[in-house]
Amino acid sequence: MEHLRELRNRILISLLALVVGIVVGFLFFQPIWTFITEPYCSLPASQTLRAGECTFAIRGVFEAFFVNLKVAVMFAMVVSSPVWLYQIWAFVTPGLYRNEKRYSLSFLGLAIPLFLAGAGLAYLIMDTGLAILLSFAPNNAIPLLEMDDYLTYALVMLVIFGVSFELPLLMVFLNVIGVLPRATVAKHRRTVIFIMFVFAALATPSTDPFSMVALAIPMVVLFALAEGFMYLREKRAPKGEDFSNLPDDEASPLDLETDTDPPK
């Protein structure tokens, strides 16, 4: 019951921080929307209906309200992330060992900058991805993006790039707690890199080659840095007996010299 009570309190604190962020997001919707739509509004195709003005379409009476709500929720998730991430960490911490607590706090501090770096990269390349996609339209076609469609595209791009930048950090964390040895990563390195390019091709909503490469290359670089860290950490760690070459169903050999019990 005590754990359930603690979980309830931490969920309430996280929800309260999220609600405050949503209210602030509603109040400052216009500058936030201007920032989100800048990649599209920088393209000449966005000004085909009104010269000098970036134009979006609205389909339905409630679309504008729901776009405001989505933008406010996105803003709240970002600004309240230190609160709800800490609540998750504080709830999980009692079940970790001392060294795992130390490392988990460091990884938590790195997780937010890495996510923001990935989202920032997505924001920088969105205009190029949109330009490539819109270039396939015939000359007599006028691009007319709806607010909700563009917001969904931008949100997926930001989340996919941000989460992808977290994967190498997850590798390092699994290595630190002894779940993922560096030898396993090195053995499957080519396969992992290939999967990264496939993932980038499938995950990017724009489906253009530029966005795919822009996501895959940083993931490969971060993967190489993570593997290098794992190599250095294992090299400096004290060496013990290596039973990694034994089958899973074979028992490790016993050291009979350490058996001090007298024979019966």
C-alpha cells in the first residue's frame, strides 16, 4: 500500500506540472506556433495563396481548437520534463543498487540534452525535407497544408529524432549494469548499422532520402561513441574469470582449492 500511495503522489505531481505547462502553452500559443511553423513558412511554396504570408488551411470547426490543445500539450511535455522525469527516477531508485543509482542519475542528466539535440536536428532539416517533398507537385498544383497535418508531421519528426538520439545512451546504461557486454555489440556491429538505416528510412514521416540520411548518420556516430565508451570502461574494469565462451546449459568449473570443508 505504501508503494501505491507513493506512486499516486508522484503521478499527481507530474500531472500538476503538466497542467501548468498546458495553461502556459495556451497563453503563449502564437509565438510557439510561429516557431514550429518556421521551417514550412521559410519555403516559397507556403506563400502561393497570399504573397508574403504563410498560409495554412483549416478543415472543420474544431480543428483550430484542437491544434491549440496539441501545441499546448507538446509545450507542457517539454517544459515539465524535468519534473516527471525526476518523479520516475525517484520512484525507481529504491530498487536499484548503489552503483546503478549513481549511473542512472548521470544518464538522466544526459537524456534531456540528447533528446533536445535530436529534436533540434529535426527542426533544422524539416524545411529541406518539405522542399524535397513539395518539389514533386506539378506546376499547376498549389500546396495547401492543413494545420493539424503539419503539426502531426512536425511532432513525429521531433519525437523520432529525439528518441533515436537516446538509443546509444540506453546501450551504455545496459553495459554499465552488466546486461550488454561490448563484445556482443562489436559482434553485431554491421547488422546494427544496417538496422539503423532501415529504421531511419521507415521512421522519418517525410520518407525523403535527405531526412533518412540526416537521422541515420548521427545515430551511427553516437553508436560508435557509445561502443568506444563501453570499450574503455571494460578495459579499465577489473578482470575476473571469463565464462562467456561456455554454453548456457553448462555449469562453470568449481575451484576445488578454495573448498575448506573437511571430507565426511
